[in-house]
Amino acid sequence: MMKRREFITLVGGAAAAWPVVARGQQPPVPVIGFLSSESSDLYAGFVRSFRQGLAETGFVENRTVAIEFRWAEGQYNRLPTFASELVGRQVALIVANPPAVLPAKMATTTIPIVFTTSLDPVQAGLVVSLSRPGGNLTGITSLNVEVEPKRLELLHEILPAAKLFAALVNPAGPNAETESRNLQAAADALGVDLRILQASSEADFPQVVS
């Protein structure tokens, strides 16, 4: 799993490259664009830690840095528009959660983008390599797509008598098809049945798990 402190360090490193204004002029406050596919309520804990991490590296919101949030509220088709808005706003940096990475990448080739993703960022075409990302993107990956089949294998080892397993997948997510395919392949190899349940928001959970 990704560590929030590592994520904040990436943002702080990018912020260190912001231009310094000549002596005697009022320095502009750099703006961070925060692009998320989810709601502010769902990401409240993350945003709280994000602000704390910025403060620990010397960036105080509304004093030395500003943050503009764009929340897609689970409507992924809004992400390209929001990404374009942040680019038009000429933000100094864009922070993107997993589903927002590709829309952000398509919106700009010059503004730095710091992302989190569950994909292999090289295979997804986000960066050139893990050691030398290149371009304007850098970030952290949890490699969830690759790890999920291993989780199913581990569950099978813990419960060898179980023959039916379930997996919860967000059908609107960019990795949904790959996740489902990889999980089904793992289930077939283990000789167990797998039911893939779909939920695109918290409101769907009660119906799915009932």
C-alpha cells in the first residue's frame, strides 16, 4: 500500500521547483490542483493528511500555497473537463487520484502531475520507467491490479475448504476489466468459483453485500 508521507514528499519536491519572484515584488501564491474521481466526504481523511504534510514541509494553505479541488463525485466522465479547468487555471501542480491520472495526463504535457495508482505505471503508459519516469508525471503505485490475484490465493490457503469467493469491483474504474479478468484467471487456476460483484459508490454497498 502507498504511504501518505511518501506522497506528500513527492508534492513537496515538486513545489520546491516553483519559481522565485524578483526581490521587491509580491510573490504569487502557487496553486495546487487536486483532481479526484470521488467525493470530498470520502476523501476527507486523505485531504486532512495532505494538508498536514504540506504544512510540515513549509506550505501553509491560503498563506504560502492555495489548493483548488475538483471532485467528480463518482462521475468519471467529469474528470476530463475538471482537468482542463485546472490547466486553464494555470495551476503549478496537479495531484490526481487513480481514475484521474489519465485525464490529467491528456490535459497537459507541461504541468507537473503527482499521482497515485493501482496499475503498473509503465505498462499503463504513464511513465517511461519506475526509476526515471520522464515527462511531467511522477507518483506512487500500490500495484493492486497485480496483487489482487495473490490475495485470492492467500484466502484460498487460509480457507482451503471454501469453494466460492466474491470480489468487489468498481465497474466505472479504469482498471475494472483488467481486475476482473485477472481475478477470474486466478480463480480458474485454483479451481474455485468466483462471483464478481460491482459497486461504483458507497451507496451501492448495502445492496451488493446483502
